[in-house]
Amino acid sequence: MNPVLKKINWWIFGILCTVIGLYPFLYFVYGRNFALLQSKTAELLSSNIWNFGFYTHIILGGLALIIGWVQFHKGFRDRNRKLHKKIGMAYVTLVFFSGLAAIYLGFNATGGLVSMLGFITLGIVWLGTTMMGWFTAKKHRYDDHEDWMIFSYAATFAAVTLRIWLPILIILHQGEFIPAYRIVAWLCWVPNMIVAWWIVRRRKETHSYVQQK
């Protein structure tokens, strides 16, 4: 890829992650009549446990999205090994608690069983890949660590792709939110994981080629 185009793509990626990472704070500006909360029942909105889970998920998940993207810049990692490790530990901690909250919230997902299964599965995948990334780093298996963190951040990036796909799906369904939300519960993350698999496979092929030379 052209170096200039690659740099532009990198900054677009970073801007998307930062802007969507800050998006949850709009819930504190606009209150209950904003975004997803409009689709929730009064009973659910009055639940202290659900509210704790919701705000834990969106705030910590947003912060994970903001700090995670810089970790994939090789130059940054090479120049700032200690900082890379500290950011990595912060990212794993944020995902751990946000992921647990996401799984809990999934049981009350708007759209019923289809949405519920989509978001709960995403939460499990998010937690699992992140914990494997942490475990392989602890074992100094750094190639495996990088592979797992690619999958982990692909799951984190679902926050971005959800907000890209959802308005498109709503338009395609003539303004109907529920059917669009059932689809986006899967579409926001499954393609991301396919892209992550392709990136990991390409990395392995490149490493194998270099070793053979």
C-alpha cells in the first residue's frame, strides 16, 4: 500500500476509535431520551443493577476503544515498550469489566432472542480473546499475543461498526429499528472477526516467508 494512503487510513481508524470511544458520554448530556435508552422499558431503566451494568459497559468499553488503537502502531510499540505494557494492562482491565457487563446486558437486549444471542456471543468472544492476549503476553509468546489482541480489538471495534451499519440497516428497513437491531447484533462484529482472521493469517504467512529466506 502507498505509504501516504496507509498513513491516511491509520488516522481515519484512530479518529473513528476516538470519536466513538467518546460517544458514551453523550448519555450524560442527553439523558434517558437518547439513542438505545429510548427502546428500553421503564422497569428496566429503573433497575439499579441494569444501570450499573449499562454505564460500566459503555464507559469502560469506550475508554478501551480510545486507548487500544495506538497499540497497533509498530513504531510506537518499539519506542515505548513500558508504556505499551501499561496501556495494554489498562486495556485488558477495561475490557474485562466492560465485557462482563456486556454479557449481563445481552440478556435484556432489544430485539429478543436474536439480538440477545448476538450480543452475548460478542461479549464472550471479546472477553475470551482479550484474556488469551493477556495470557500469551505473560508467557512471553509475543507473536501469539499480537494475534489474540488483533482479534480482541476487532471485537472492541464492534462499537464503531455498529454505528456505521445501524443507520444503513434502519434505512433499508424503512425506518424500523427492531429488525435492523437484530441484524446489527451480529453484523457489527462477525465481519470484524473475519477481517482479523485474514490479518492474522497474512502475518503468519509473512513470518513464514521471512524465516524461509
